[in-house]
Amino acid sequence: MPRRMAREGLNIAGMTDEKIRIRVTESGQTLDVVVFSKRADCIEVVLGEGVHNMKCTLTPTRNGMAYVGNMKGRELVYERSREQVQADIDRLNPNVRGPRRR
């Protein structure tokens, strides 16, 4: 991959990777991770790069104000509500609509 593409956050196909900022609750450290898939009920993120990457699933909390997941015993938190994530999804891809009526 050319350096310019890597600097601009583009992958081989020329698409941009969506990144979100999550917090490790134990240390308070924040990490920028790449989003693998994003739905209102579940967000899958990839931590690390290359052969050392790991996938983690973030699910909404009971009150719906954040998403939490676990990676190697560490708790990860994405501090956005379920409604905010759904609004992000609708904004990024307006062609995707809700379920159709039958």
C-alpha cells in the first residue's frame, strides 16, 4: 500500500476505514480502533494491525447509553448511546432503511 494512501486512511480498494475512540476502563486510556461492522444492536471493532489484530464485539448497556465489550480481560467502553449510533448509521448510508412492511 502506498504511503500516501496509508496516511489518508485509505485501504487498497480506496475506501476509508471508519474509526471510533474507545476507552479502557481499567487505565482510562483511549484507543482509536477500526470499525468492522456497525449496527444499533452490536458494533464489531478490530484492535491492532496486521497479524496481531483481534476482533471485539461491543454491545449496548442495559440503559443504552454506551457500548461495552471485553478483550483479554480488559473492559472496553464506547461512550455513545444507541440512538446516536443509529443516527450515525443513517447519516453515513441514507439508502439503508428500516424493515419493510408486508
